[in-house]
Amino acid sequence: MALLLLLASALSGTLAAQARGDSRLLVEVQQSPRYKTIPEGGSVSITCSTNGTLKGLYLKQSWPQAMYVVYYEDEESRTSTVDPQFQGRVSFSGPQNNLTITMHHLQKADSGTYTCEAVQDFLDSNVPGPGTMVAVTDTLSLHRCQEPPLTSRALPAALAVGFFLMGLGLGVLCTLRRTQIKGMCTSRKKRPSSVVYEDMCYSRRNTLSTPNQYQ
């Protein structure tokens, strides 16, 4: 019975606040970026943007395991509670309604989905954000993805040089072949005139050597 009365009282308070347009119930949470790939040992910054009156702000890992990374108190005290796993690796910048939380020296085990969660000043209800997926990759694998291997970059140049040399060789062969054909044509043109000259000389000698039978 007491529990029902408590729920009814909370519900009536909520309806009354909505009726008078209480801004404390209009908290919305946005965060950026939505996805980030970080090399091992790097840093990632997540910005939590909220409106309305807040009691505090959580950044928690919702996947692969649920855990609170940090709790940031109100802006006046600027006190924070950091999980021992991230102790000494978290820094803050900006006001509470646009707070940027930076995690440093990331390891592969830090990969996961991180969610900003606003703690409302009314009814202590939490409002989560859309989440940011953080993927921590090996430094060498990320370097290989960003820069193509040396062999793939050298292959087009090698092919171009090969085709150039092949074309040069074909050009030389064509020139030599053209020279040979030209020489053969020249020799063929000279051969008939020499044969006719030899025939004329032979016939002349025969004419001079043959005695005149009418003398």
C-alpha cells in the first residue's frame, strides 16, 4: 500500500511538472562522434551535449560490459569520480551542458560503446545519449590500412617501364627490318641492268669473232 502511494505521488508530481512546463523534464542528450577508430596508445574525445537542469553526468561503457567510466558532478564543484581502470587517463573540458571527456592511452581492451548519461535534478532519473562506438586497433594494422604497401605502389611503375622497353625493342626491330627490305629492293633493281650489259658484251664478242662467210 505504501509503495502504491509513493508511485502515485511521483506520478502526480510528474504530471504537475509537465502541466506547468517544467524545463527540468526536457533534458535531451546528444553526443559526438558516433564512431571513432583509434590506434593503440591514442586518445578519443567524446562530447556530451545536454539541455535542462542536471545533477550530474555519467560516461559509461554499455558494451561489451556495463561499467561507469566517470561521473561528473555539477559545474560549480567540478568534482568527478573515475573508475580505477581509467584512473589518470581521463580529462575534461567545457561546461557541463557541453562537456568533452577525453580518454587517453587507449588499449584494445578499451574498445566498446560509450554512452553519455545525464542525471536529472528531478526524480534522479537518467537520460542516456545515442552512444559512441570506439574501436582501438593495432598501430601497425592501422598504418597498413592508411598507406598502401610498397609493392602495390611500385607495381604500376614497373609495368610502365616494362611496356616502354617492349615498345622500344619493337621499334628497333621494325627499323632493322625496314633497312633489310630496302637493301633487298635496291639489289634487285641493280641486278637486271648488269645482266643485260653482260649479254650485250657476249653477243658483241661473238659477232666480232665470227668470220664473214661472204668474203
